[in-house]
Amino acid sequence: MSEVTFKHWWGTPLVGLAGGYLASLVGWPLPYMVGSLLAIILVRCLTPWQLAEIPGGRKCGQWVVGIGIGLHFTPVVIEQVMSHFGLIFFGALVTSLSSVVGVWLMRRSGEDRATAFFSSMPGGSGEMVNLGARNGAVLSRVAAGQSLRVLVVVLCVPAIFKYLLDGGAPQFHPAPVSWMWLAVLFPLGALMAWGWQRLRQPNPWLFGPLLVSATASVVWDLHIGLPDGGSQIGQWLIGSGLGCHFNRQFFRRAPSFMVRTLIGTALTMALATLAAVGLSALTHLDLRSLTLGMMPGGIAEMSLTAETLQLSVPLVTAMQVMRLLFVLFLAEPLFRHWNRQPEKF
């Protein structure tokens, strides 16, 4: 594997930052994630400049975002989430199983089993690429399918909420910043991430810091947040990394793959919405938060979207984590069992 040097990636953060800034000027939700992602894709597809991923950039972005997400947790919210654990568990399981629709569509277009399976699973982009690599999937398509799915969700959900579910979301005041606590949480989060990575645990650079900050926030009832710009830095690094999985050749040779990814994503979103409506009726929890919690996006992207839309970040995060755990821990065993079966579709 060729080593990525500075000359390959020095422009990536600059292009990503420019894209994020332009997206923020037009009021795009999650501007520094979506804007940097689109800017990198455009440069890689429309010019000969093949920007490479920043070494460790996405991990750093997940580290920052994980700390920020964890700080939204409070004892009161944890108690609320746990009181409805059974129904939320069921909802997460249902929306996880809905990914079968995407797998079926991919197989109909002639994709091999591994590529169809891991590009359709609603798990973290990086982890699905890693699982796909271990099982012989076409990594460019897995990464593109995962990124395209997240992009569709991030672009569509805020507009749907604004025009169809506008219900006057509560206005959150910016949380105070405690530099003393952040000076403790960030190193501990990195240490936890390093340990989880050594143990080959899924998505370590998001889950490790998130667990550390959420635990501290709940135990000491901190009510603090990241400084201004902290979330945007995480968005920028994650978006810039995801954009590097696209290139001109992919769009030229896989229009059918893209169409089926879009159709599968739309169907999964519809099923998630129906499940959220049912759960909201049973639990009287906020429909918008439940809907976002069941959307087939990554935990970082959906939790950041909840923050932008001023919804319940802990509830959305808990549901995304639960669904993600289903996918990350069950996806590979289920795929290997399926792969041993004779070809049927």
C-alpha cells in the first residue's frame, strides 16, 4: 500500500475548510461536515487533484465530536431514556433489520454479497469499510455507499423537520465551558480510544471519548460544553475524510449502484419514520428526536444534526448507539453465516 505523504494531503484541510465556510454562508445544516465533504468530492471528481485523507484526521474529528456528544448527557435524561429502554431497543432493532431492503436492491444490480451487505448496513462508515475489507468487499463502493447514505440523511432530514415537523423545538442556551474539565476529558478520551483500538473494539475514536465524557457528565452533573468552534472542527475533519473515498471513476462506472443506494436509503428512512411514529405514540417521547434517532446515519452525524436542530442529543445518541451496536457486533457474524449459504439472490 502506497504511503500517503504531505504532498498528497496538504490541500485536503484547506479545501474542506473552504467548503465548510461556503456552506455556512448559505445556512446549510452541519455546514462544516457537508460542505467539506462536497468540496473534496468536487475537487477529486472535476480536477486532476486527487486529495488524500489527512493521516489520523477522521480519528481526531471523532475524538472531538465524541467528547462533545458525551457532555450532553445528564442524570435526568439518562433516567428518561432508561425508563423507555425496552421500546427504544425494539425500535432500534426494527430499523437495523430494515437494511435488508438495501442489501436486496444491491444484489439485484449484480453486486457481490460482501459489497451489497456492508454498503447497506446502517453502521459507521469507517467500521463498515474495515469489516468489508476483512470479508472481500469492494472498498470504494462500501465507502461510497456509506457516505452517500449519510449525505442523503443529513441533507434531507433538516429540511423535512423544518417544513413538515416544525413544532417549535426548545431553544438551548450555550453550555458554559470548563477548561479544567476539558483538559482532563480530552486526554482520558484519547487514552480510552487508544485502549479500545488496541482491543480491536468498533469505532474506538468515537465511542471511547464519548464514554469518558458521558460518564463524567452524568456522575458529576457537569452541564458544560465545547468551546465555540469545537463541534465545527470535528465536522470538518470527519467530512474531509469521508470525501476522499469518492473519485471520478466511481461516478462513471456505478450509476446503478448509486441509484439503488438512494432508493434503499429512502425506503429505510421511511420505515424508520413509521417506527418512530409508533414509538412516540407508545412512549409520548418527542417524535422529532425519535425519528432522528432512527435515521440510518452515523452516530456522529446524527448526534450533530440533533444538536443543530436543538433536539434531545442524549436520546438521539442513545438510539443511534443502540442501533450501531446491533450492526457492528452482529453484521459480520450474520454475513459469514449468509455467505455460507447457497446463492439464492
